[in-house]
Amino acid sequence: MEATRHATVLPVFADDFLPVYEVSDEVATVVHADSGTVWEALLDVDLLEVGKRVPLAGVLGALRMLPEIVSHLLHGERPPRAPESMRLRELADMPAEQGGWILLGERPGEEIGLGLVGKFWRPVIQYAQVSADRFSDFDEPGYAKTVYDLSVRPLPDGRSLLSGVMRTATTDEHARRWFRRYWTFGVGSGAHVLVHALLETVRDTAEHADSGAHGSSTD
């Protein structure tokens, strides 16, 4: 399978909502399936299943959630019940205090953009409740804003380019220093692993669906 770490992509939502940023990463893979099939697989992928399929991705996600679970227990509170599934659109349905993402926009069949605002470097992340129309202008001191832009592009030979662009910016120097430490101590590579695992899962699902469809058409 063909894959690249840094690909030339057209992140419309990333450019619209976070044109100026401090850290960025791009992941892309070529999928042997048409763009419609890849898009369906992208929206249907269950992030919880990604963690099971790629153990490292699951471990990274679990480690990031552990301090918050411990905090609930120390305060005599029941930790939030784990959802049965976690698809991209469902991330925007979660409460902000539980890390619910902001659906910044969607171009059906092509691109979906998600955003998050918080103090990610804290053991228990403090999230800000920000709407999509306030995301670009949000500048309250002490926070970081991140965008995940996932897109599907058809290629001339019938294959598709599945891409993920991740960007983060901070709102002041204090947040910038903390985020830089947080990012440097392995979080950057962890985010790359998680998104790469997501794209690999989508790729394999789409290629399996595409081969099944072609196999049925020749019967």
C-alpha cells in the first residue's frame, strides 16, 4: 500500500478556521477504491474499533483518558460511561466538558473538519465551549485550538487520496510554552499514530468494500 507522511493536500477547513498555526502534521494514503466508497468508510469508521485494531493507538487514547478517570474517582464521582461507538460525526454530539469536538464544516463526499479548544497539557484537560462560528476568533488567554481536517480526493486512475491535516495554535505566550512542552514530550508523534491508524482502517475498509462490489458485479 502506498502512503506518505507529508502529502500535498487541499485542507479547505484547516485554512478557513486555522490559517495561522504553530504545529502541523499531515498524513495521507492512496486507496484502491473510488472516492464515494472511501467517504462512506471514513464517516462509518468507529474510533473505538480503530483502538482495538491498532493496539498502540488504543493504548495512547487510554493513557490520555486515565488522569480524567482518576480525577472523577478521587472526587467520589462516577466516570462518564464509555460510548458504544465513536464515529466522526458523533464526536460533535459529546458534551464539551467531556471533550466533545466542534463540527467546523462538512463538504459531503469530500471533506470534514473538526475542532477542539482546551488546555491539552493539563492531566485533566480543561475544555472551552466554543461554537463553530466563534472558533476562528476565539482568543481567550491560556488555550490551544486544534483542527483535524479529513478529506477524500479522487485520482485520475480511479483510486482516491485519503488525507488528514492536523493543526494547532495557541492564544498567548503562556499557553504556547506549555503546549510546546506537551507536544515535544511525544504527544506530537502520538497524534500522528492515532490519525495514521484511522486512515489505515478507513483504507482497508474501503478497499474491502470495493473489491466485494467488483466481485459481485462479475458474478
